Amino acid sequence: MFYTGHDSRNEYIYKFVSAAKWDPADAPKPGNEADRLSIGSHYLDRGTLYVARFDEDGQGEWLALTPDARTSSAQTLAEALGLEASDAAGVIIHTCDAADLMGATPMDRPEWSSVDPVSGEVYFTLTNNSKRTADDTEATFTNDGTAINTANPRANNESGHIIRWREQPDNRFAWEIFVFGSDTASDSNRSGLTRDNQFASPDGLWYDERSDGQGILWFQTDNSDNAVAEYTNDQLLAVVPGTLGVGSGPDSVIDADNQSQLKRFAVGPNGCEVTGICATPDRTTLFINMQHPGNWPADGDALIQDATQAAGGKVRPRAAMVAIWKEDGGPVGV
């Protein structure tokens, strides 16, 4: 299975299920000189594309985007789109319209996803949505004014949130909100965030598998022009989901009782977006990217400096990849 999101206001989360079963022989490994493009085509050229509907009871369903799928008006999807009965390519060309017709749930800018390789739980960042409205009377059209729903419960959601689900049989899944972004003073601070871990606009996301089963969920932010941005720059945060248990639908898994498990790990320079993350196989070095910083380096001759310090004179900002490691050489995050 492959998960993807349409990074736009009030668009959708998708899942592609390959027609081909995974063959471990296709895994990249030293000495394997196989044609990686051909292997990718083998898994991605044939299969079924689904779009997610998040129901109010914490359950959900993957809706097949196939020509013979039935819309809410009882038409086939091909008929509703004005296509020939077997035009699967036409459905894919009109993916967004097909998702509309099937009754998928419009989301708050779905960007990155990551899967816990042990439990199979899927995490998705919903970055923000300035056009989410409180009720249908304010809604105008799908991309500009869709009303709140249970999976996206905040109007004018400037801070975003992270959603999580577990796959179930028959294209069903169970979901909950994992954490809401917010500043500490906001009435919508549903996760009880404090000055030590407040964040907004979650974006980059990576689940770091650990041999002890206590994997770390790392996520990064791409935030601006709100109360959180006035307090801190974009950042990298970390949490061990295995210590938190399971939530229920719209209730945040991270709350006032356990949100101390969510830690701010690193902060970028002024004006940057923290994005992209990976680690060495032994997890002793973590790599993150600083995209479009506004003032780094403040002192081009300094080896170590405060990344939030305003630049002195005319210094061209430089995007950079940053390597982070522990002084004792152990795994980062442990």
C-alpha cells in the first residue's frame, strides 16, 4: 500500500493498493543491481486507488476510485464524470472530482505520512486550513470554504493537526486525532500544549523504528504569521507514541495528562522551514534540512552561533542540511 495526500485546502487523503504482492527479493540491498525503475513500475502501474472518508464515530472507509464505483446519487463514477464505462484512466485524470462525487472527507492540507512498521498505524500531517468554516452556510465551494467535520474540527485551522488510523478488513479503518497544533493561550488548544512544545503547521513526518519497539515519531513545522511563530521559529518535535495508548475519534491522543511526552527537539533559524528528515542506519546521526532561512548564518565566520540571532550586515541566507549527533556517540533520541 502507498499513502499520499493532496496538499491543498479541503482536498483528500489517498491510498493505492498494488495489484502485485510484495516480493522480498525486490528490496534494495548491497549487490542487488536490479533495475529499480522497473521494480517500481511493477508495483505502481497496476492497482486500485482509494480515497478516505472519515466518519464521525472514529471509523472510516476507503472508497474505490474505479469506473464502476457507485456515487451517492447511485450513478457509476464513470457516468457521473461523463466517461466511458471502462475508462479507468479518465477517472484518475479527474481524481479530485471523483473524490468529491464519492463523498470523501475534505482535509486540512494533507502533506506527509509515515507508518509505524510494527503496529501498522498510519500518521498524516494536516498542515493548516485558513478556509475551513464553522458551518455550511459560510461554505462557498470545495477548495474555499468547506465546513468543519469531525476529522477536521476547527474553523480557520491556522495551526493544523496530525491524524492517525489503523487499517481494518474490508477497506475500513479506525482513526483518531493524534495531536492538535496550537499556541498555549488559544481556546482551541485541545492537546494542552505548553510553552515547551507549542507548535503550528505540522509538515514533515518520519516514524523512526527502534529495535525495542519504542519508535520515535519525528515531525517538523512550516509555520508563519500566528502566535506560535511569534514565540518560536519552525522546529523539529519528537514523541514516542507507544507510551500514549489509543485515542477516540476527535479526542486528541496527546492531552493535558500526557502531553509532556511531546518534546521540542530542535529549532531552526528565522524565516526557515524545517523539512526533510532521515538518519544513519545505526541512528547515531540525524539529518534535517533548513529551507529558505532568512538570516543564516548571522556571522559567516562563526562555527557555532545562535540560529535565531538577527543577521548583521548583508549576509546571503543559505539553505542547509544539518547533521545532529550525541556527544557520547549513542543513538539520537535515546
